[in-house]
Amino acid sequence: MRCFHNNAPQRSAPSDVPLFPSYAAVDDTSPLISYAPEGSWTHPSGSDVQAYINETCSVTSLEGATASFTFNGTGFWIYGAKKPEYDVYVVLLDGEVISYLNASTPQEEFNQLLGGQSGLQDGQHAVTLM
């Protein structure tokens, strides 16, 4: 998963110091992501994950299992893979469903945008992938 946020401080700076939006990329192995229920997610390694960014992925086949994180900012983006054996999933933002999506494709596709939203009110938000 990757999280994008725009949390640039509103301040004045010398003209040679540009003020850019900031972002943080968070790998799926980060302790910032909570997986539930405990033991329902696997984190394959070796040749099974070589095509993934950082050679990591998190997988579950349990209906209702979740991966959740919080962030401070104005947007987020989740990236991952789409494969023939993958299925539908839901993205929730602050407890509300924002997307019903399908990660099933005829051929494997990596580094795909799986969901996200920008233009949020700056502040703390909770995201759940189910």
C-alpha cells in the first residue's frame, strides 16, 4: 500500500526554498498498517513476490478481512496487483464506503492503482481495504 498526503505547512520561506506538497510511501510490511483478523493475512516471500514493489505483498482469502491505516493529509492512493485469482474489494474512508472495485484480470498486472481519493479536508483520516 502507498499513502499520499499533502500536508505542507502554511509558512513563508526564503524564495530559493520551494514549498511542495509532501507524500509518504508506506510499504505493506509497515507497522502503520493493521491487518485483521489476526492470522488471516499472509506475507509471501521469495520468487512469489519478485514482481511487487519492494518484493512484498499481503494476501488474504478470508471474506471480511481488513487492512487499515490512518494518515494526516488530503489524499491517499493504494497500489498493488491485479490477478485472475483475485476478487472484489471495498475501500472505506473514515468509515464510509468510497469504492467497490475488482482486482480480477485475465493476466497478472503489477503496480496498479487499487483505489484512493484526493481533495480531502486536511486532517487525520482512516482508510480500510476490505
